[in-house]
Amino acid sequence: MRIIGEKINIRDLRFNDLDAYFEYGKDPNVGPFAGWKPFPSKDIASRVLNGQIVSKETYAIALKDKDILIGTISLYNTGIRKYNKAKSLGFSLNSAYWNQGIMTEAVKLMIAYAFEKTDCEILEVGHHTDNYRCKRVAEKCGFNYDGTLCSYKKLYDGRLIDACFYSMTKEEYERKKKYE
Ligand SMILES: CC(C)(COP(=O)(O)OP(=O)(O)OC[C@H]1O[C@@H](n2cnc3c(N)ncnc32)[C@H](O)[C@@H]1OP(=O)(O)O)[C@@H](O)C(=O)NCCC(=O)NCCS
């Protein structure tokens, strides 16, 4: 898969992404906000990367000019909605690239991909209640706030967190696209 954007491309993950993948995945400011433990070693990062390459649900966000991985975005079956055409988006970015609109661009590209190239009919984004950056990305991409689920998940560090959920239907996407 390859999606060409303005600042970034979204493409399949590759084994040779490992150094860049470990670089941002070890950062304590990144993984915990998305619910995962920072990679303690390159070996662990390599195992996670290999698993994601095999599962084909997670894609690389790469700088357009240099094709260097700076983050990832996943499209996977949601555990919240009981409907097999409902999918969830998960994402994270190397903190050196935050606040430049990069994830907003990546999420908009994935919304178009999900609704136009797959059988997805509902897209969902969820974030821990204190993740204001992710909240802004969801809002800027046109998701509607559905509600907050209390005691949503027990994290690797024992914290029981609440999460906010947002959704967009294919119909809403198509209606919005018509007026853009
Ligand atoms: C969430 C994340 C992907 C956002 O990526 P990004 O490329 O910086 O996002 P964008 O630049 O498109 O938008 C970020 C928005 O958050 C805002 N923001 C940044 N810090 C903020 C804060 N502390 N409080 C409120 N808003 C904040 C920015 O101002 C921007 O909004 P604006 O365009 O209205 O000014 C990135 O911060 C990240 O990887 N975080 C760690 C992992 C994570 O949280 N993943 C998401 C799990 S749901």
C-alpha cells in the first residue's frame, strides 16, 4: 500500500525501518499516550515491528522527500463496536515532528483510504481522556464525539484509564467531501 500526501507518504512497514522505528518508540513521551510501553531495547522494537509487518494493519508514515519513517498509523477492527465493518485508527509520531499538522494529514489520508479503498463503513478514534493532542487531531479531521468510556483499559503500568471515543460514518465522509 502507498498513499502519497503533501508532506508525507503512508506506505507498508519494512524491516529496514527498524532504526527509525526504535528511535521514536523508545521515547517516553510517545507510547504511553497511546497505551503502549516505550521499547526498552532494539530487540523488542524489532519483534514488535516484525509482528506489525505480518499483521498488515499498521503502516509507516514517512517523510515524503527522504522516505524516512517518522511514525505509524494503524487501521484495525474495533473492540468497541459489534460490527465487522467498523474500524479503528491508532497512530503515533516521533516527537521531533509534533505540531506541524503531520498526523492530521496522515489521518485524513487514512480516512479517505478506509472509505474509498476498503469495505469500512464506520471509523473510530479513541484517546485517553488527558490526551489533548489526539483530541485535536480527531476534531480537525471531522470526527464526531461519541462519549467517554470509564475504566476503558488497564495499562501496562497498572493505570486504569478512561477513554474518549469519536466516530465518522461513510455517509458523513461522503457528505462532507461533497461540500469541500
Ligand atoms: C497525538 C499526535 C499523534 C499528534 O500528532 P501531530 O502531528 O503533532 O498533530 P497535529 O500537528 O496534526 O495536531 C496537533 C494539535 O494538538 C495541539 N496541541 C499540542 N499540544 C497540546 C496540548 N498540550 N494541549 C492541547 N492541544 C495541544 C496543537 O496545537 C495542534 O492543534 P492546532 O492545529 O489546532 O494548533 C502526537 O502528539 C503523538 O504521537 N503523541 C503520542 C502518541 C499518541 O498520543 N497517539 C495518539 C493516541 S490516540
